[in-house]
Amino acid sequence: MLKNRSLVTDPAVFQQFLETLTRETYEFLLENPRYLKIMFWEAAEDWKTWNQITYRPDDITQLHELAVAAKQNGILRQDFDPAIFPLLIINVTTTTLQSLSRYENVLGKLESHQLIDQTAKFVIHGIMEPSLL
């Protein structure tokens, strides 16, 4: 499953992983805006085409396995279901980006670094065991 076992045994390593995962997900989506558009179009169409392709660009298997192992080692909150982990990462980043243009008139323009930092903090504090932070 993992090359670096400390990822699921060391809270500091796991926290750094969450920050990196959040940042790199945002960077990918910002550099590939068409991917985000296709993803939301497919969601609106109930994933009809997406589910027919054999290549899975959104395979969440390893993220789920990582979350299960992290929970077993006390890194994830005890009241957090590991099945939610990959869904949370994907949805908090994609939906936030999708909503930016919709609410820019109310919120003003948000800088990407601000967005990434705030989202990473939200994810970390939402899923990690609080006593480890």
C-alpha cells in the first residue's frame, strides 16, 4: 500500500501529507480547468461517460486504504469514517474552486495561496485526532 510506513504512524508526516495533497490537488485543478468542467458535467449527467472508461483518473482506493491505516493508528479522529476521507478531499477542493466565480461578487477575489492554506487547515483539523495537533 505505502512506501513510507511513517505516513500512517507519524502524525506530523500525515499532517504534511494532507497539506501536500490539498495543495497539489488545487494546483492540478487550477492548471487544468477543463478537467474540473468535465468532472462537474459528468456529475450532472450521473457519471454516464466517466463510468464507461477503463482508466480511472479519480481512483480513490489508495486514499481509502491510507485513511483506514491512519485511523487504526489513532491519527484520524475516532468519530471520522475513513470512507469519507477520499470523498472529502476531492469534494472540498473541486466544489470550492467551482464556487469561486459564483460568489466572487460577494466575497471578492480570493488568492489561490489563501484558498489552499485555508482548505488544508480545514481538512487537517476536521479529520485528524485533535490531541495530535
